[in-house]
Amino acid sequence: MTRVATYAQHLLTQSYFTDTQTRLKDAHIQLASGKVAQSYDKLGISSFQLVTLEAKYDRAEQFSDNIDRALGRMDIMESTMATLAERATYLQGQLSTALSATNADDIALEAMASGFLKEVASLLNLEHEGRYLFAGSRGDVAPVDVSSTTYTATFDVGDATTADAFSIRILGTNNFQPITVGAPALPAADGNALAAAVNAELTAAGVTGATASWVGGATNGKLVITETQGRPISAASLTAAGAEIDPDGVSIQQEYFRGDSIEAVVRADEGFEVSYGSTADEPGFEQLVRALSYVAWAGGSDVEPSERDEALTQAFDLTKKAIDGIAESRSSLGASYSVLEAAKQGHQDFLTYAGNAISGIEDADVAEVMTRIAADETQLQASYITISRLSSVSLIDFLR
């Protein structure tokens, strides 16, 4: 029986019981969950360290996932470029054979080139995880379209008024003769006049499907000649009285690209981004596509032997450049791959460290918890027995 004289002691004893029972309950929860606490506020001063570590762990894990996704894409792109390099090497061998003596008549040039061209287009139109890998930032657009053939010859012109001679050779036109513009049409008053002079000469030569245009300011800009009939542009030049126009400053390209030239970027760490991959308009790919288009054209039944040989020679030179260009693209891809692998390894090392640190804070020591449970249970049992015995004692026991 609790009396006024023993009430304080009774409350203290009850408090001890409650504390021990609470510790025992918490210990059982720790044993069941494997965690020291179920909420941050139960961790005391360790809670801030745990929150900081978990936030850094999540960021490192996200960066690692970003890198894994990029590395997966790069593996696929590398495999594609390896296949393109094999096709280019094979094509070079076939062209070498075709250009030897009269072997070109024994090779189905058009069928071979057309088949290879479709394969190259299919490889460059590779789609992975819902995006075209070689399309740049326009991942929803197939980057290569070879259904029609358009060629452009583009000149960077410093001063159009100094141009004194322009020539272009388009195979299959004007009996294989170059189209030349000189005096009195040149020099021209400005860039538009230069383009008009070229167009006039193309019309006079009876060349349809080829037009010249001027892009830029009055005198400084680009002269662009576009050929839409699939006839190879074999050569083009633009000379000037001064040094403003580089005679070698012409870029002949096949227009097949539907994407853009913006490379993919992966965020590999805080404040650290890496550009990676290739786009289908890179020189090596363009030169291979153009070489195959030239070969397909050369295999036509109505092509003169001299024009065929000229087209095959151009294709052979383009193929050699394509092999070097693809190798350069693969090398660039490999360099980015190495950088990302190193960054990933750094994240993996941190994740290991942070994981161990987090585990040290929040994971319960099972052996230590079981020891505490056993001690608390023993204490409670002893206390219950003591109280039970004391409660059975009466005043009569003391008076006897």
C-alpha cells in the first residue's frame, strides 16, 4: 500500500519502470528495423551529419546514373562508328579495284553503293531510348535522309567585288566541261551580282537544277551553288585579284542532314559537364555518304566512261578522308568516355565512403541492442519480483 511517507519513492520507482520499459520498447524496434531511430530528431547531434551525407549520397548517385546513361549511348555509338569504318575500308578496296584498268565494268557499282548508302543511313539513324543518337539536340528527328541527292558548293567570300574568275565542274552536264565565269561579268558590284553572273553562265550552258545564291552582307558573305539533280560536283574554285578570297576556301557537301550540330552534354558532377558523341553531319560521315552517292551515280548506264572515272576518283579520295574522319570521331568519343569513366569512379568511391558513414550513424548494432534488451528485461523482472514481495508484506509481519 502506498502511504504519504512512501509516495515520493513510489513515483520515483514508477518513473524508473517507465524509463526501462521505454528503453526496452525502443530496443525491440531497433532490433526489428535494424535502425538506431525511426526519425531524425531521435538521433540528436548526429541528425545534421546524416542529412548532409544522405543529400550528398543522392546527388552522387544521380551523377553516376547520368554517366551510366551517357556511357551506354557512347558504347552504341562506338559500335556504329566501327561498322561505318569497316564499310568505308571495304568501299576503298572496291574503288581501288574499279579504278584499275577496266575493272569498273565488272563491278555492280550502282547496286553496291545504293545498298551501302541505305545501310549507312540506317546506322546514322540509330535510335536508342526514344532518341536518335546522331541527331544532336533534335533527338526526335531522324538525322539522315538520302531519298534525294542535293550537293552544295559554298565559298567564304571576304570581298565579292574582287572576284575575277569562278569555275565549277558538275559531272553529267555540258559535256564534262567546267562552267567558268570571268570578264566582263566579273568583277561584280556586290555579292548578289556575283551570284547573278554565275546563274547567267549556268543558264547559258544549259545546266538545269543548279543555282547560285548569295548569303550575307553586300560584299562579305557566302556564295552557295546548289545542285539538286544528284550530279556530282567534282570541283569548284573562286579566285580574286587580291587575297580576300581563298581559292581553296570552298566546301563541297551533300545535303542529307536533318538534325543539328549540338553535341549531347552530360552533367557528371557539380559544375562539371562533359560534351560527348557525334552528329551525322561530321566530316567523316558526310564524306562517306557523298562518296557512296558519287559511286551510285557513276554506276548509271548513261554515264560516260571519262565522267565515271572522274566520279570514282573523287569517291576514292573522299573515302580515304572519311576513314580518317571516322577515326578522329572515334578518338574524340574515346577521350570523352575516359573522362566520364574517371568521374564515375570518383562517385563510386564517394558512395562507398558515404554509405559506410550513413550506416555507422543510422544502423543499429544488433549484438549491442540484444545485450541491452537482456539487461533491461532482467532489471524489470527483478524489480517486478521485488515489488511483488514487498506488496505482500503487512504490519502483522513486523509485529510478530
